[in-house]
Amino acid sequence: EVNELADILKEEYGIEPAAAAVAVAGPAGGGDAGAAEEQTEFDVILKAPGGSKLAVVKLVKELTGLGLKEAKGIVDSAPAPVKEGVSKDEAEGLKKSLEEAGAEVELK
């Protein structure tokens, strides 16, 4: 049963088997049941705009749907969250786009 659970966690949620062993042991303790859910939501944090600040502002505006002033505010106040509570795939896509524009990005 543990191997099946490890396979499901790896395939569906992208959690490696070593992390799955901790997740399997977690519910017995009663406190880690929500830890597996936290793995599915990520925050995209802009750490620094990099050299091409204007391109990053435009990209943040496009990706978030915010106005130009709000997007500039996020970039100026780096480190700041660009998007919060997004899926792993969306977070990685945002990170890749922002890094291509020259920004320094972190996923949490």
C-alpha cells in the first residue's frame, strides 16, 4: 500500500518518494495532513527585477492582469509576490517567463 501511495504522490502531485515517506508518517502524528496540499500551491516571488526593469514591469502587467501602475509597484517593491496560490505548472511557467525577461524569481 505504501508503494502505491508513493507512486500516486509522485505521478499526480510531483512529490518524490523520500518526501512521500514523510507524508505517510505524517497522518499518524496528526499534524502533517495538510502538508501534502501545500505542495500543490506555490507563490511566485519577484526577488529582483534585473537589468531590464521595463520589460519585467510589462511582463508582470501582462501575467497578472494588473494595471501598469500596480505592476510597476510590484517590481519596485521587490522582493514581492507576483502571484500567490497557483499550481506548480503555472508557477514554473511564470518563473520561466520572468527569468527570460531578466528578473530573479523564487517559488515558495
